[in-house]
Amino acid sequence: MKAAYYQEYGPPELIEFVQIDRPKVEDNQVLIKIKATTVNRTDCGIRSGAYLIMKMITGLKAPRKKIPGTDFSGVIEELGSSVSKFKVGDKVFGFHDEGIESQAEYLALDADQTHHMPHGLSFEEATACLEGAHYALNFIRKVDLKAGQKVLVYGSTGAIGSAVVQLLKYEGLHVTAVCDTDNVEKIKGLNPDRVIDYKVTDYWKEDIIYDYVFDAVGKSSFSQSKPVLSKKGVYISSELGKNWENIYLSIFTPFLGGKRVKFPFPKNITKTVEHMSKLINQGKFRPLIDRSFPFEEIVEAYSYVEKGFKTGNVILKIQ
Ligand SMILES: NC(=O)c1ccc[n+]([C@@H]2O[C@H](COP(=O)([O-])OP(=O)(O)OC[C@H]3O[C@@H](n4cnc5c(N)ncnc54)[C@H](OP(=O)(O)O)[C@@H]3O)[C@@H](O)[C@H]2O)c1
């Protein structure tokens, strides 16, 4: 089979293609013919080796897993002897933030990490409902949301941001989405209550108070957001912040009794997949897709994502 492959951490250009044997399934695994994956910021983080904290899991000196990829959609081709949850031909999808080597024509994966694809989605759409949505859901599960509360979502255009906006609307919150002029119409399509164009308006200078500020691109800060947070308002960011400030602020601000920072460590992927499948089946979630690249253009896809200006998800069409 054809697989993307990289032997050392570094830029996208280190990815090459190799022909290797199809993986063999163990008793508890399924063999999946991959149709699509996304190229997402988690893939970029793993491949670049830029984060020491990530390398403690993926390999300190070199990547333990040589094939990139954290999510997929595809079709079951073969079943391990103890797998009864699936049959050959089932459409499936899945995600794991430590990497599952899905950017290849075939993937052998534990049945526990494989999920039935919701109905009515293309393979491209299905794989785009996972990575951003997982972090988005972990954002909103970190606080005790109540319908009607006001939330500002900074970076509503990203994979995480576009999912946060839709998940919050589902929970009945009043959502203000912040994005660039070029993306205002696209973001209005996600049905937030209000859209702010950050080229025109600085949200922190407005006279509007929010219960939560969720920064889904890590480009704002707690101190910047404080003036528009309510007395016990919460700030959450997808990034560690300057000098990892979002970590230590999340430790001591709760003791001060006022505005606070929370930092979500994403967990429980199965719960995310179940929740997203429910929303998709109810027609309450549709992933935002920027563009698709053929498998052969994987280097271009990674380079594009690393520019930091994709809107929603970038798809890699494998077969
Ligand atoms: N904590 C975690 O575990 C975790 C996991 C994955 C990713 N992340 C981080 O989360 C962030 C978002 O990931 P993602 O995949 O959702 O992002 P993304 O899709 O790469 O986000 C791109 C969007 O960010 C917006 N943006 C870029 N610069 C901006 C700025 N200065 N101010 C406001 N908006 C800006 C752009 O929209 P406009 O053109 O509208 O500005 C662009 O559409 C990344 O920083 C990533 O490293 C964290």
C-alpha cells in the first residue's frame, strides 16, 4: 500500500511516500480502507516536533510512528477474530490525538477506537467532525454553561472555533463570533447571534460583558479579555499563552474568587464521537471545510495548514 512517511521531526517537506505491506489485523482490530483524513493542527504539532510535552508521548528524539495522521473516515475491509461490532463494508471514522498513522491507504486500528459513521455525511465531512470538535467540546465541558449566558468566541474560523460556535448554539448560549473581514459571511452561516470583524472592532474595548471568552486560536490573552468578562467570568484558550501563562493562571486565579482562567486538557475521545454523532444525526452540526487536497499533495496540505489561516478543516483525499 501507499503511505505517507517521515523519519524525523521537521518541516512538511520531510514527508515522502513509501510502498509498504498492508498492516495485519490483530484479534481486536479492524482493517480500514482509508477514504479521507484531515490535515489538522494536531498533525502539524506531532510532525514538527515543536512541543516537548507532545514528544514525551510521540517519541523524544524521533517519531515512534512514522506514518502521520490522527483521524480518518473509511470502509471496513477485514475484521479481527474477536470483533463483533462491525461487518465488512461498514463506513467508519475515528480520531486519536497521539496519532494513529491514518495518512495511508490502509489502517489497522483497535475496534474500540473505530466508530460507525453518522448517516448523511460524505467521507470528507465525516473526518472533519472530529479533531476540532474534540477540543471544542473539551472547552465547553470545562465550565458549567447555562442557556442564555453570553460567550465570545475569538478565532471562530478555525476547526476548533467553528465547532465551538455550533456546539454553544446547540446548548442555547448567546454567541458572539470574532473573525476577519473576509470570513464574516462564512461565519454567519454557523448562526452565531453576532459577528465581530476584528479588523473593525476590538472586542475588549466594547461595552459588552461576557460570561465566557473562548479563544480558539490562542491569539488573545486573559489580561486583554478581563475588561469584558463578568465578575466570575471564565477565559479559556487553546494555547498555553505567553510563557505558559494560561497554565499558571488556571492554577491560581480560582483562589482569587473573581475572573478566572481554565485550561482544558482534552480527554475522552469516545464521548466526543458519540456526542458529535448525535448532533450530526439531528442536523445540528455541519463541519466547516476549507478545501481538499489529493493524497499526492500532502506536503502542500501541511504547508497550507501551517500558515494558520485555514477556515475550518483541510481534507486529504486518500482513495
Ligand atoms: N490545546 C490543544 O490541545 C490544541 C489542539 C489542537 C490545536 N490547538 C491550537 O488551537 C489553535 C486553533 O487550531 P485550529 O485548527 O482550530 O486553528 P486553525 O484552523 O489553524 O485557525 C485558523 C484561523 O485562525 C484565525 N486567526 C489566525 N490568526 C488570527 C489572529 N491573529 N487573530 C484572530 N484570528 C486569527 C484565522 O481566521 P481569520 O482569518 O478570520 O482571522 C484562521 O481562519 C491553534 O493555535 C492550535 O495550535 C490546540
